[in-house]
Amino acid sequence: MLSKNEIKLINSLSQKKYREVHQLFIVEGKKSILEFLDSHMELHHLYSTSDDFDVEKNKHSLITEQELKKASSLKTPNTCIALFRISKSKTIDFSKLVLALDDVRDPGNLGTIIRLCDWFGVEHLVCSKATVDCYNPKVVQATMGSLARVSVHYTDLAAFLGSSNVPIFGAFMDGANIYSHILPKQGILVMGNEANGISQEVASSIKKRVGIPQFGDAKSAESLNVATATAIMLSEFARRSIGT
Amino acid sequence: MLSKNEIKLINSLSQKKYREVHQLFIVEGKKSILEFLDSHMELHHLYSTSDDFDVEKNKHSLITEQELKKASSLKTPNTCIALFRISKSKTIDFSKLVLALDDVRDPGNLGTIIRLCDWFGVEHLVCSKATVDCYNPKVVQATMGSLARVSVHYTDLAAFLGSSNVPIFGAFMDGANIYSHILPKQGILVMGNEANGISQEVASSIKKRVGIPQFGDAKSAESLNVATATAIMLSEFARRSIGT
């Protein structure tokens, strides 16, 4: 059973202001839900059309496909939808590489970047306040469960960088060749907005400007997408960390 | 002016079978259109709401915003839409790295991969017949103009690999560490389908299985998205080609 109030609550959570009020977010799809159940994240409630989940009974409701359709934001809803509690931010561990995003706006890009952090062992992602919310259902969907393992922080990015004591790298079109630049194990790597790159305010804290060299003809692609550029940058930091 | 027949033609080109009949494809947005005009691609006709294009008069029609809305497949149409002729495939140049895709289905992924080829100087992209069509409007949009500079070929991929004389690399989850593997300047790199990876039939032609090592906790991301994995693989081949 799914009450009208529950449908109303679930639907409201597609908006950031209601996620902040209730401190809850939506996860859809069995695979993603299992990854969140298997993490430190706290389940608020699980709604599913079948009984094959190992969760406390008072946190699980069996619902019909019709009810799921009303609750889901997906065109082709899965068999289950879950609400998890937004977790408190962990303290940032500066002994490893930290990734920072300056106003990344596309939910698919943020989701892909969180998945990359998970792959490359980046545990902390620091986002400017204008970066898309990581609990946006489209972001959660795109992380494929990786959001359960990466700590995402929202803060005044310029102030955060200004007060940090580790080397700060930033991705710029005209930055120094990332392949031959010395890359330490500790540091912060800043990636910029899809259209405008890194803002001036944030750039002023960046001492090391790095870039991905362009190959082939001079009259070539104008830029790389921020998610693919992040993939290459994180790959380079990871490669150096193992001495290859 | 935009006649009913022209609207019908433009709308039909969102379907592959009509693109094949007419040998035409759609490009939307001024920036992308300028990149195609500036390439070897042959303009069939340009429709725009303003006159600021330098093209032959008989290939350019001024249209109203209302007319553009009827022709465009975009939610928020731009100021222009153009039809270009599908170009004949160039001969593949095996003196450089060639990228091959085995059934990549998502238009956004193919678009991003074409943009990556452009960045990394990969001139030829060979796709299995089940790979999404590169002239699909969503792919064209996602390439940001790079499709004008990368030659895309559709063929029986297993047969193509079987008859080639250069080293064949394939991306596998359990492949050898790409960072320490010897990577030559010549060769073919095969990337697989989003859900299933490289098919068995294609895999049988692949002698060198390479992979991107996972960092951080063992209980981590299950896989990388094919576009981000391609970004990292192409970055590695490019990096080695310049001896870094």
C-alpha cells in the first residue's frame, strides 16, 4: 500500500527544497538500492512490487505496479523505489587526492564524475554551491550506486581553496601538459563549469594549471566534455600514484 | 519560407531509413553548422531565422521562428537548421590508431566518443552494424561539430578485424593494466557495448586485452561508462605516442 501522503512525499523529493526539508532522497532500481543498502547510508523506507529484500519489516511496503508508476519519476519505472536519509558530511581526508567542481550544472555529468571518483578511489568530492545537487534523482541514477561510497560536500569553493594547505591543481584549456607535469598523491584537483570553465574567483587560488594536450589537426575539437576531461585527469593522478 | 514538403523531409530525417533514402542528415545550431560548413561536408540546404551565413543563395532560406519550431527536433530550437549530404567513406588509414565500437547503443555515448576521436587525432572510427547511427540527430548534436572531422564506418566488425594486419587491442574488465602495457602508434582499439562489453565473436579476433585498473576499496564501482573508459584508453595511446 502506498498512501496519498507517501506519493506526495516521494514526488516532492524531486525538488531540492523538499529534500532539504525532509533530509531524504530517492533511489530507484534494484541494483542501485542494493548498493545503498550495502553502504553506510540509512534507509528511511523501501517500496517494492516484490518481497525479495532483506530489510526491517517496518521499513518495507509491498506496492502494486500502478502505485509505483505514481511514485516514480522514470518513464519506465523499475520494480522498486527507496528513500534514504541524506547523510552528514564526513571530515575531508586530505591525505589523498580530493576532487573539486566549480559549478558543474548537468546531472549526467555530475553522476558520471561521482562514478569516476568511486573507480579511482577519490573519497571526497567538494562542490561549489551552484553545482547541481548530488541528491537530484537524475544524478543518483547516473552514479549507478557510486554515490553510496563517495562523500559529496557543498561549500563556498573559493573560501575552501583559500584555506587549504595542499597543492591545488586546476584544469584549463591552456594548462601545462598533464602527462609530463609532476602530480603528487595529495592535492585538490578543480574542474570547471561546462560552458565557462573555472571561474576567476576560484582560479585565483589555483597555483598549478594543467591541461590535456590536443592531438591531430590544429583545427580540431574545441574542448572536451567535463566528465571525459575528469576521467583523463583522474586517470593521470591514479597512474602516477602507482608509479607507472 | 519553409514548404510543407520541406518540413516533411526534415522531420523524416530523424529516422535512419529516410536518411539512407535521401543520403542527408540534420545539423542544428549555429556553432555546429559552422563547423560542418568549414569541413569537407557538402551542404544540401540551410534554413535560418537570420541572414548571417556565408553560403550560396540557392542553398539558403530565411524562415520564421514558427517554421523553425515545426522543423526542429529540439525542445528549445536554435536559430538555424541545416541538411548536409552523407559523405562517402574515406579509405581507412592504418598508419595511426583506429578506434572500433562493438554495438555502442547510446547516442550520447557515440557523440562523446566521436568528440574524443577528434581531440586525440583518431581519424577513423569503425562501428559494428548494430552501433547507433552517427547521423542520428542526437549523436550529431553530441559531437559538437566533431563529426565533420572524424570518418565513421559501419561494417561487419568481426570480419573487419579478422582481415586486418595491425595489432588489435580490446577493452576488458579483466584486461592487462593499460598504464604499463606497451601501446604502439598503429593498431585498432575495440570498445564494447554499454551492458555486455565486447561480444564473443569480436573478442576472438582480439589478441591484446587491456583494462583500466580500479583504485580505492575493492567494493567499488562495477564498471566505467564506455565514453569515460574510451577517454582514458585514447588518452593512454596518445600519451605514449608522444613518449611521455
